[in-house]
Amino acid sequence: MIVRVLTATLKADQAGQFNELMRTQLPLLRDYPGLRYAKLARRMRGGQQEVCLFEEWKDTASLYGWAGPDLERPRLLPGAEELVIDLRVAHYEALDIDPESEDH
């Protein structure tokens, strides 16, 4: 399994618009084949908001299907990226999954 973590920092006055776009995107993401888990979370830090989107993918083929050939680029709805001060995407191999029992 692959874990994809998107972290975005934005000004607090643009947080509402960004959060609404992300809530609109979540059902699209959750319906994508190969996605096992998605969680959107936030925290306020002074005059900024930090948003984390945690995704867990069955395999790299599913992740590439969603994200496209450049995994470092986020897949966001139009208008979302323009609201962001800082945006990072990281990928991790899940170590807590037993490959033998993954499909059970």
C-alpha cells in the first residue's frame, strides 16, 4: 500500500473557500478505484490554516491512475491551488500491512 499525504498552508481568510473545494473533491476521490482511505484534517496556526489530506492506495497503479504521471503534483479542483501559500505532496510505503492478507 502507498500512503499519499498532501499538506497545504493557506491564509485563514481563504480557508473557507479552500475547505469547500476540498469537501467537493472528497467524494470524487473516495469513488476512485484503488483508494482504501481518505481523511481531510486541518489546524489553525496563527493567521494561517494547515490542511492535510491523507490517502491510502491499494497499489502504485491505482495512485498513478488518480494522480497522473507526476506524483509530486497535487490533483485539486480548479481554483484550489491558487488559494495555497505552500503545498507539499509526499508518498510513503505502508509498513503495517501484511501483503498476504491485504485483500481479505
